[in-house]
Amino acid sequence: MRIKKYILFTLFGICISCSNKTDRSTIFGLEGNVKTYTELYYQAAHKFGEWQQGKLSEEFGNMKVSFERTGNYESLEFLDADHNLTEKMIPVREKGEIIEELRYNPEGELMGKMELTFRSDTKIKFKNLDVKDGITSKGISFIENDRIIRQEIILLDSYTPSDKRPKIFLDFEYDSKGRIISQKQTDQDGNVDYQYTFKHVEFDEHNNWTKRLDYDEKDTENPKKVVTRVYEYY
């Protein structure tokens, strides 16, 4: 579970940093003048002939994303099962582009940060640091059409020899609207750690999805999670 949590941090950190265009439309793929959206993960429950949300998941993933009126991403708050803040990410910009993201705990204390070390239209290199600026991981993201299609990540610590530090590989697929439809994580030996597919089933009047079904590789017929989004518009 620790690896999956790390991957979520990396996914959001790099995805929102891969373009100098308006974050809300180009990177997050949102329509309309979105101010915030809250995304919650529930255990899937089959009721009255359809998949509905059951118990709110206690796993990492519940969050609230906020945007400035201009459309730039302002903050990302991770929430627990009681909707309490667990971590908050705030971007740092230079000439309009995000150059790093700062991570804070609920008390507002700095926990660490993600820095971009190289950027092009097709490739981004990054590193994650702890509060003492020690590097905890580094990696590279490969970009197509303003979306990550692959990440290669090395987990670092001061006790593991450099040739034995674990490597993680992630692959992503999207639909024609830029919505993610699959995510797979493999280790350095090619073993699949997990694989998810996503089906967006409900949308609001702005065509932003409000309900998604998440499936894993163990059961492609019955979703594991029901994910909901609630939007606030300017």
C-alpha cells in the first residue's frame, strides 16, 4: 500500500506540471469554469440493479482540487474517510509554469516537495525530497498530448545499494476526451503489481464526469470501487 500511495503523489505532481497551458482544461481535462471538485472513493455495492457507492474507502485517494479563476491549479487536499485533511499540496510557479510542489501536513508544516529537473514537450524528469531535502525518489515521465503515458521511477534510500534500489514502471491509457481508462504498475522484473481499468458512467451539464467505476485485474466484471465527483463552478 505504501507504494500505491507514493504513485498517486507522483501521478498528480507530474501530470499537473507537464504544460504551461491552463491547468483546468488542458491537464485536468475539465469543461466549464470549475472552482473546485471533490473526488471520493467508495466500496462498490450492487443495489437495485446498478452499481452504487457503499462504504467510503479509507484507502488513500479521496481529495479536493481547487483552481484559481484563471484556470490554474491552486491546491490539492487529500482527505481521510471523515473528510478531514491529511496532506495538502501547493504548486510553486515561475513565469506561469509549475517548477515544484510543496507537501504539507494538516498542521501546515512542510513534509517534502517534488521538483522538476528537466522539461520538454515529450519528457519530464523529477525528484521527490523530504523535509531535509533528502531525495526519496526520482523518475521520468513520458508525455503525449499533454498526458502521461509512462513513468519510470526509482525509490531511493541511504541504506540500499544503488544497483538494488527498486524500480517501478507505470503505463496509462486515455479515451478520446483525455480521461484515464487504464493504469498498470509493474516491477523491474516485469511482474504486474496491479492493473486498473476505469469506466466513466455519469456526467454533469458541463460534461464533466461525476461517477466512475474502477475495476482491477482480478475481476473485470464487477467494479472494486465507485468514484464520485462533486463540482463547484465560478
